[in-house]
Amino acid sequence: MYAQHSSKALNLVIKKVVRSFFVCFLVCLMGFIEQSSAQVTVFTTPTEVKHQIQVEGGVLHRYAMPFENKQRFVDVFVPNEAKAKKQVKTLYMHDGQMLFDSTQTWNKKEWKIDEVLATTLTKYAHDPFIVVGIHNDPANRYAEFFPQAVADLMPDTYRNLLMEKLWNGQLKADNYLNWIENTVVPFIEDEFKVGKCTQDRMVMGSSMGGLISLYALCEKPKLFGGVACLSIHTPMINYGMFEEGMVEALVVPFNIYLESKLKADRHHFLYVDRGTETLDASYEPYHKLLLTTLARVGYDAKNPHFLEAIVQGTGHDEQAWAARWHVPLLFMMTRNNSR
């Protein structure tokens, strides 16, 4: 009898222990799930955030935009002259963190967008416009700005080399342009009083930013009516890798791609340039090849929709671009006013 009661008591104790353990397990599991959910935040809505950028002659808004379940900053500069206007044009610019305030940039240089608007551009008649500065992702800038379709034309060994050394295992230009088209542009055109036609949108970039701008013209011709490529990085690769078979593996495939994909028309305006100092000094043979290719598809000196420049005595930095970005801007706007 004693043994029977002891057995029942023991079973009861075991059941209570198991029940308690199970309850504790569930509590811990729910806590872990809640904690994990709190750590994995999916951003779906652009949010205006505070910033320390100093500008003159207008207002700068900074938005945290959803991008691949993360956020990326987009700065929108609205000049005073554009505030009360409707159907204004929009200048989209890559490397947006380098545009307005040298105290906030990594190299203490800037494009002086607001200063040029308040000084140089006041000398010229032009349509009002706003500037949208899309911040780059430093760790993935090369992967996002390299014309992705060109990789399909490259030798496997060279493509694999760059995939490992420079692209972090994945090319991202198509995804970057899709994000601009499907997220950034619709938000800007809903939030601000800007024109919504292709001809109302312009894009500008320097160096690799010039490459992704030209690639956008090829892949998404309805997205931008004007494209400006300053110090366009025609070698397409980091300076230290210039001698590693880059011409045959990169430059030639890029020009083959352009000739097959690009066609001049009366709806698009294209500007390309390079300097003659520092990194730009090494561009000459690749730039000549690019001009030859562009001429084959209709962008030559006789085409009023095309402008090319060799800017003597200038190098490869924001100070050089600050001194001349108004030139392609005026070219794209004054030549593209018809509706």
C-alpha cells in the first residue's frame, strides 16, 4: 500500500515538474520571439528625420527611405524660388551625402549645390527645380554603380575576380535603379509640387555615379529625360587594378553593351565630360572610345541633345564638379522645355 501511494505521489510530482517546465519553455519561447521581432524591423514608409546639414537659399528635408528592409537617407533641397511654383523639374543626384555641407562629408569637400544656386545660377534664366540627393551605401557603392548587364559580357575569370574583390559577391545596380524608380521617384512626386513627366526628371553623377547614370538611360529610358555624367569613370575599375586586363575584360564589353542598348532620340539629353588632372588624367583613351561608341548610336557633336567636354586643369573631386555642375544642368533644362 505504501509503495502504491508512493508511486502515485511520484507520478504527480513528475507531472507537475513537466507542466512547470513546459510553461517556462513557452514563456521563454514567446519572449525570444518578441525580442527577435523587435530586433528585425521592416521599414515600409519614408520618414522625415532631423539632420545637421547647413544650406542657404532654401530648405533641406532628409528622409529615411525603405531600402532592402533597411533605411537609406535621401536629401531633398527645395530652393526658395521653387517653393511657390508647380510642375518644377527634379534633379536626382547620386552620392547625396556629398552635395551640401563639407563639414559633414568624409573628405571635407562638397558639390556646393545650394551655393551655386544662390550665386552662379542667378546669372542665367532657368526653370525652377529641386534637388534630390540619394545617399550611397559606402560598402556597396561599386556593386550598385557598376552597370550590371555588362557583367554578362565579361570573361568569367575576370567577373569572378571582381565579384570577390569589389562587388561583395553580388551586383546591385538593377536593384538600385528599381528602388529609385519604384520608391524614391513616386514619393518625391507625391510629396512635392514637381512635374511627373520623363522630361521633368534629370539625373547627375560623377565618376562611378556617371556610369550608373548612363546605365539608367540605357535600362530605364522613361525614368530620366536628362542624364549628366561628370568625370565618368570610363576605366570602370579601381585605379590600382588598371593594368589587370581591364580593357578587354571591362571597357570593351561596356562599349559593346552601349552600342547594342543605346539609341539617341529627341526625348533624351546626354552630357559627358572629364577633367585633365589627378585621376581624370588617366581617362583619355577610354573616354575617346566612349565618344566613338556614342557617336555610333547618334550622340555626336552634330546632335543638339548631346554635349561633351574636356575640362582643362580640373581633377577628380567635389571642388572640380562644384565649379561646373551648372553647365550640364542648364544644358538639360534649356534644351528640354517642350511639353
